[in-house]
Amino acid sequence: MIAIIQRVSEAKVTVDGEIKGKIGRGFLILLGVEHSDDETEARVLAGKIAGLRVFTDENDKMNLALADVDGSVLVISNFTLCADCSHGRRPSFIAAARPEQAQPLYESFCGYLSSNGVGTVEKGVFGADMQVSLVNDGPVTLTINSKDLKR
């Protein structure tokens, strides 16, 4: 799984003009699921993200996690994160999981965020054409590939 994590002061996702998910302070996570991913990767990645200390404390140091700031998360499925752009000009998406595999892992990832102490987990609409708006706070943007994490 590939996650792009953006620390935000607010974020929302709309589908056909209707807001489907909205948060204040927290993380906007774009999540790409690859065909080689499984439940273990969803669990480990969610735990890592829930514990990231990238919110500032009273000394203006990035020392606080989501739970410390009562932060929320908005998770957007994004198969394009799995693109291979190494050849030619048209990306290949062959590494991206098919929807029947990706959607359950996306849902599991969101559940694991909740079980790791994230109070509010909002979601986009899997597979939909979504419009995502955010105010990146910092900016702070991180990329994590679950294959790089110790299990």
C-alpha cells in the first residue's frame, strides 16, 4: 500500500456536488492498494500513520500524534498512486489491485485507523470520480509505502 499523508487544517471530498466526507484538523490520506497487498500491510500501515508525531507541541516541535490533538482522518482511495511511469509517457497501472481486492483492503485500513485510536475516520466513495479540497497545514506531506515498514 502506498499512502500520501497530508497534515491539514481542513479537508473534504465531494461526489456529484455532494459532500461525502469532511474533517477539520488531521490527515488527508490518499491510499493506493497494490495487487501484492494484504491485511497485514493494511494493519501495519494504519498503525504507523496513527502514531506519526507531526503535529506541533507547545514548543513548536513536531511531537504530537493524531490522538494528542484530537485529529481526524479523511481517506481517499487512489489507484493512480500505483502507477509505473518509468517507460514512455503513459503510466502503467498494472500494479494496482483490482477493485474486488482493493476495496476490502481500503475498508480494513480505515477500520485499523479507528482501532488505533483515531476518533473520526471519514472516507471518499471507492471508485468514484471525486473532488478533493484541502488546506495543507505546514505544508507537511509524507509518503509511506507499506513494503518499507517492518512488520
